[in-house]
Amino acid sequence: MPYLSVSTGIQEIGPEIALYAHKATAPFLLGSSWLGGAASLAVVHFARQFETVDSVEITALLDEHDMGGPAAQADFNRLTMMSSTLGLESGKWQWKPSGEQGRSVTSVDGRQIPGLSYAPFDVFSLPVTTGAETVLFDFALGETASHRRGEHFSTEITIAISGRKKDGTTGRSHYEFVHPAGQAPVTALAVALAVERLTGLDGKAPTAPGLYFAEMLVEADYAIKRFKEFGASITQAA
């Protein structure tokens, strides 16, 4: 039976790795990337515009009213109280004290919100997936642009990718991933796509035993198509 986890911290994967090492008879999906892998799948999708990728910088804005129930609150408290967070900068892994001031998170309406360094699994998966020597993730809990306008709270992900583009020029491109109903539908669809692929419900053979991240299993362009069908706005920013 396939294994899928979505709320494990970067310093908590030991038991999962040990279980897989001793019982490698099923596929294990380490799905604790941001929103079940949604951010990483978007990065892989947009990175195809580049010949080579030098850096990937992700920020996530979670609305203060979008925390979820007691279990989600407990996960958030546990993950943000860890002693340090991990980032890759210029090819070197760097540990920062947990809760250390990170980059400001820019909402899609242009507001600057103080961010915290955070390390979901995107941080150590995307360097391998994209070849980037810098991968950073910063997180903020605050008011999203839609909620500020008096609408339902949304969830916001911004992505900046730097590198050499297909036309030979070098540059930096920015992208926005917003869902108007918050983080829950994005995470739910990411998990559904993963389960579909793990079990073969997508019409293909079930996934073979192995250790996986979401972007290794789910085809990124297909995932972006499904996220858009599910109500997400995924665009290249000006």
C-alpha cells in the first residue's frame, strides 16, 4: 500500500526514511512540500522557460484566518518552533534559527509583510529537480489581498526564478499562484493528484516502490492545468 505524508517537518523525516529503508515494498511520497507540492510543481512548470536555473526563491502568504482546525494549528506550532530552518545559498546549505526574520513577503497587491525563514521539503527537493544553487523559502502569516478587499481569504505563492533563458539571455522572472478559497483546496487537489498517480487511478500503471517527492510523480504541466480548473490563478507577473 502506498505511503503519503503531508505534515512532516524537515527534522522529522528520520522515522519515515527508516520505515522505507526496512520495508521498501511500496511507494513512499514525502508530500510535506508547501501545500502538498503545489509550489514545487509550479516551479518545475515555469523552470521549463529556462535553459539553466541559478536560483529559486519562493514566498508564501497564508491568511491569518486560513489556519484550519486544531490539528492544523498544532502542526503549524510544531513546525515553526523547530530550532532551525534550512536554505541553500550559492551552493552551500545554511541553517538559520527558527523564526529568524526572513525576506519580506510581497502580497499580490504590492504590500510588504514581514516574513520568516521556513523550510518545507521544497527547499531540499528543488535544488536537485532544477539544478539551482540557491533555493530559499520565506513564509508570512497575515492578511491576503482578497481578504483586504473584503472578499474571502485566499492563499498566495510567489516564485522568482533566475537563470539563462531559452533565448540565451539571462534574467529573473516572477510568477504568482493564488487560490481565492485559501490553502485547503490547493492542498486537497495536490494530495488527490498524488494519490491518483500512486495508485494508478489516472489510467497508468501504479507507481513502483521508491522514495518520491510530488514533482517526481505528478507531471507539472498537468498539475498546473488541474489547479487552474480548480479555481487557481497561476500567472507570470509583470
